[in-house]
Amino acid sequence: DDAWPDARACRVRLSLAGLDAGCDAFLGADDWPWDFGEEVALAVAKGGAVHARCGLSRADERRALAELERRRANLGFRDDEADASARRFVANRRCALARAADDA
């Protein structure tokens, strides 16, 4: 249960690798040892505090946010108000990444 931004980013990268390998075909959302939605939301929110070796590329960040949207998963926060705030942040970040991709 490591809450360091580097650890969160690494868990997101591991999740994406697992999804690429097809693990979602036999692992349910509750079978992962961490909450994917919470990890994505907090890794993206704390992206500026992540060391370069652990950080998510913009492409990985977009993929993780898209997977979160596809699942429409609860972000894992116990407090509904915190969950709503994280959902707004995730939605705003997806828009910002989309605009950056359009500008590139």
C-alpha cells in the first residue's frame, strides 16, 4: 500500500501492461491487488511529483484515462465527495490531453 507518486505511476504502467497482455479476460476489476481507478486518478493528479523513470508518457496517460472511462469504474474513494472531485479532475485531464494531441 505505497502511496508515493512513483509507486502509483508504476502500478498504472503494470496495469496497462497487464491489459495489453489480455489479463482483463480472466481477471475481474476486484482481482487486481490495487484499485485501478484510484491509482490512475492519483497518478495523473500527482504526475508532477513522479520521477522521470517512473512517469507515464502522455500516450500511457491517455490510455489509462480511456480505460478508466471504458470501465466507468468507481475511483475507489470511500467519500463520494472525493470521488466526484477526482472524476472532475480525470475528465479535465482527458480534455487537456486531447487538446494537446490536436495541437501537435
